[in-house]
Amino acid sequence: QVQLVESGGGLVQPGGSLRLSCAASGSIFSIYDMGWYRQAPGKQRDMVARITSGGRTTYADSVKGRFTISRDNAKNTVYLQMNSLKPEDTAVYYCDAHRTTVGGSYDYWGQGTQVTVSS
């Protein structure tokens, strides 16, 4: 079991920046692939960025060049640095911890943090 707590959301003007944090507890953080997803009202939850246990990163096309995902295994925390924010980035952002074993695939989710980009 992994418990995830996101923080860092808020209201920001277009072109601004925010850094989201996701603190993990309850298991060995370093073995999990971590991800950030977002969900706007009336829309499905979409992947924003992922980082594997080995540090390989993947980004949605819509955020490439603007967002950066990173992890600090010593602090059991994954970050999402968001720059050049646009109104269409407005959503609830969720942190995910994923692990695949011979016994199955597991996903753990945080409660989400609201990001609103508006002037």
C-alpha cells in the first residue's frame, strides 16, 4: 500500500509557473513508477507526465517543453514543475504510483490538487 498526498496547486495567471509535489508513504517509493494525471470538469483523466523507477520520463504532447517531472527517492517525493501555464491546463492534478509484478498491476492515487490558470 502506498499513500500519496499532493500539494502545490492554486490559482496562477497565464504564463505563470507552479510546482506540484506528491509525498509518498507506506511502501518503498523507489520501486514505483510515478505519474501525474489531470482531469478537467466533464473530461476524462489524462496522463500528463510519468517517470519510471529508473528515471525515464514521458510527457503528453500538450505539455512537452513546459512541464518537467522529477523524483527525489530520498524524500519519497515526485514533483511536477509547470511553466508557461495556459488556461487549458486548468484541472485537478492527481499523483499516481504504479507497479507491475508477477501477481498483477497496482495503482495508487492521491486525492488531487486543483490548478486554475486564469487572469
